[in-house]
Amino acid sequence: MSNSMCNYKILYHDKKDGYVIRCADCNNIQIGFGNLGVTFTVPVFRSFHNSIKSMISEQRYGKDLHHKTIRLHTPCEGIYFLLSSHELLELYIILDSAETEMQSQELINLFGHDNQSE
């Protein structure tokens, strides 16, 4: 067991919907959605976000938006999200909001470091 603790920054948080946090030390991203918590590296998170974005654009919405018929695989073998169309859209909104916040924080850090060197 490691003695180091993560220093999380919130990218998205909603008591009902879930959260996305990023560790300032190890740079991993943790997603909490429904009953599942998953930790990704930044590149894997971005790939996961893009795959959901593609699924949303291809999604054909039937009569029952709450029927869990969508299997969303994760990079972890044997672990997947089982979602309804409604939940897939909720997850996409969470990840998209987190991605936007992450990009904002990266820009702030980039410009903050440039100003300190002058």
C-alpha cells in the first residue's frame, strides 16, 4: 500500500449525477457515475470521452430511454458500463464538462508558468 495520497482537483461534481476529479500529483482522472468508479490516465480519459461522443452522435433513441441496453466498455478487461440512452447522455455531459474544465486548467497553468519565467 502506497503512503502517498492524491491531491484531487474537481473537474465536475454533482451530488446526483456523479463526479470527475484529477490528481494534481499522479495526473490520473477518476470518474464516479452510478455505482461505478473508474480511474483513467489522461489519454485514456480523452479516448473514452471521444468514444462516448461518437456513440451519442450515432445513437438511435427508441421509445424507452431508460432501458439499459448499451454496453460501454472500459479499458479494464471485463468491466463495462451498462447504460440506458438517457444515462449515456448524462455521462457524456459529465465527461464533456470535465474535459472543458481540464482544458481551462491546463491553459491557466500554461500561462501561469510563462508569466513566472519573465
